[in-house]
Amino acid sequence: MSLWEWTLEAYAQPGVPEACLALQDAHGQNTSFLLWAVWAETVDAELLARAAAAARAWDETALKPLRAVRRALKPALPPIDDGAREGLREDVKGAELRAERVLMETLEDMAGRRRAGAPALAALKAASAAWGRPAPEETLAELAEALH
């Protein structure tokens, strides 16, 4: 199963969207990168460092700007027509989703089809540390639990 397919299934599980949002918004983590680490079952420091660098660059170039525009378009902006604003917001949301997919396809290519066998929490802890300031272990554990 491709990383993208796995992610869509994982994201449909109860608790996963909330845990991902908390990790993203409260702890500055890139959830696409975290989910990839779980999918790849990796704690390989070298691979995680290369993947984090790629994800960080894409985050700054595409994901953060698109997310900021999508969020800015959420409230009404009179005199802009609400329907037109919402339509544009949906277009930006689609572009943001496509940008996440591009990142995940890149990360998937970096890992190849091999799975390293690391448990979800171990992969999340290693990936969070590779990202920068690690998220609290209990927040990572919530995501690991929701994924199983």
C-alpha cells in the first residue's frame, strides 16, 4: 500500500486528525513527516535527517503559505461575496492537500518500499526529534495509539 493510501486510511481513524492537529499547531511538527516515519517504521537517524530536511524545505515553500491562506479565508471578508470566498478557500484547500501528497510521495521515494520494523511510538519519537524540538511523548503516544 502506498504511503498516501495508508495515510488516508490512518487519518480516517478516530483520534488521528485531532492528534495530528495538536502536533502541528501546538508543537510545530510536520504531520506528513511523522506519519511517513510510522509508515516506514523507521528510526534510522540518517534517513530521518534527510527526510526532515526535505520536509522542512517543502513546508516553508508550499505547505505553510497555503495553510496560512486557507486559514485567512475562513472568516467572512466583507464586501467579498461569501460564496466566492468559500470557493477560493476550497481551491486553496485542494492545493494544500496536493502539496501534502507531493511531500509524501517524495518521502516514500526516499524510504523505498522497505519497512524497518520500528514500533509506531519509537518512529514518532525519532521523527519528532529529527524535526527539531521534540513534541511531548504523551502527545506522540496519543497519535501512536490512535493509529493502531
